[in-house]
Amino acid sequence: MSRSRLRPRDGLPAWENPEFNAQHSSIGGWWGRVGRAAYGRAAQAALLGTGGIGMTDSSVFYETVIEGGKHWSLTVRGGILLRLTDTEGGANVGMLFYNPQNTLERYNAPDTLKCQHTFKLTKGHCLYSDMGRIFCSIVEDTNGWHDTVCGNSTKRAVAERWGEKSYQAYRNDWTQNGHDAFLVEAGKYGLGRRDLAANVNWFSKASVAEDGSLMFDPANAKVGAFVDLRFEMDTLVLLHTCPHPLDTAAEYPRKPLNIRLSEAPPVTADDFCKNSRPENVRGFANTDLYRQCGCRAEGV
């Protein structure tokens, strides 16, 4: 990813940058239509403020919008800050993480939750791999509750709830599901069904009722809420904006997601995420050892 190509020019978001659209014609024109339709300049400035750790307008080198019910993937270098913003409210962002140097190493939801003594994800938490390393840390969060236990929507569940609408018949208005969306993106990297793990659902809240059942809170995802992920190691990220599996909305939710990428400030000795749990101190040490030795040995 070339930073000079992707950096917004003269304050323009990527979808309005003519250089970006020319160099990325396969997606630029489509993102341009999405961006102009979804946001006016004033509304965008209000929703996508640059609060949080290290996120300033000048530091943002890439920005785009993912429509609701779509999917995407990218490899993020360690030391990058990824901001996810729910621009309309009600968004759900499914996400999986893999080590691009060894995709057998992937996100481990059980270890992430149990080592930090939590049921939800929010500021201060780290997302662990099954090798005890930290893919990323949540350095800022205005939402406060993100689910990582409910998994994905499926083709059958989406059809039963909102009817089956195929791409062949409905084109961009089809009803995609989270499971198949992950499979499409995973296939681009030689991954398949067996490689899918328990995923994160950003902006979605699922709590436990007294009878032990899981309850979905449709009011949890607020307009303009954002979460900042600081990547501690190079990471392959798969994501989708399909509905949460417990969402009971009357209509198929199509909530867009704004994505911003910038350089993250260095991790300091008093870093909040690093010191939020004793386990995280060890996780950072394990990750740093890998970055210093393992990645370099593989030519990264």
C-alpha cells in the first residue's frame, strides 16, 4: 500500500480524490458515488472528528467507506492505527485477524476474553492470537461494548429473517451474510471454511439474560461512535458489514462503515492497554520478541 498514492489530497477524503480514483479505478468510482451520496462535507467533519490517540487529519493517509452488507480485507502493518466509525448508527462490523506470515496463527476469542477477565471488548483490551501474541489493542472507544461471542449471520438465518435476495437477481441490493462474506475474503489468501474462527462484531452488544440466553441491544450502536485499533504486529484483516446474527430489525440492515488509517504513536511504558492487565504486559513482551526476531527472520 503506497502511502503517497492513498493520502487524501488538499483535505479531500479518498473517495473524492481524483488521483486515488484514477489509480484505483476498479473501486475509486464506486467509492466516490458512495462517499458523495452518504456524506456532505459538514456532516463528515462532524462525524469523523479526530479525537483519540494520535489520530489527526494530517496523519490520516487512507480513508474509505464500506457500504452495509459488503466485505473487504487488507494487510495492516504493525504500528498503524485503524479507526472504524459507525456513521449512521446501528452498524455491525464482523472482523477476523490472521498473521500474514503464517495464517495458521489467527484471532483467539476465548483467550482474549479469559486472560482479560471480560465478556465484552472495549478500550484497554487487547486482541490475542492463538500464539499468545497481540494483533491489536483498543486504544480508544466511544461505543463501550463490542461482541466477540455470537459469531456470524448465515445464509439460512438471513433468508428466514429478511428473505433470500441473490446477487444475480438484486445486484448490490442482495442480502449477503457474514459467514459467506468472510469466505469470499478468506479465499483471496488461500484460506477456507476451516480457517474461520470466532469473530469480533464491532459496535454490537450482546448481553446475557437471567435465563442464560443472549440478548441483542439494537440501541447500542450510536451515530458517530468510533473505535481505534492500534496494530502491534503485521496483521491480515478480514471484515464485513453484514447484520449481527441476533439482529431482529424489520428490514435488512445496510449500515455503512467509515475506515481511516494513520500512523500510531509509539507504545510507551505507561501505555493503558499494556498495563490494563498483567497478562497484557506478557502479551506485549511476546509480541515484541516476535517483531524483533520472528518477522525479521522471515524477511519482513
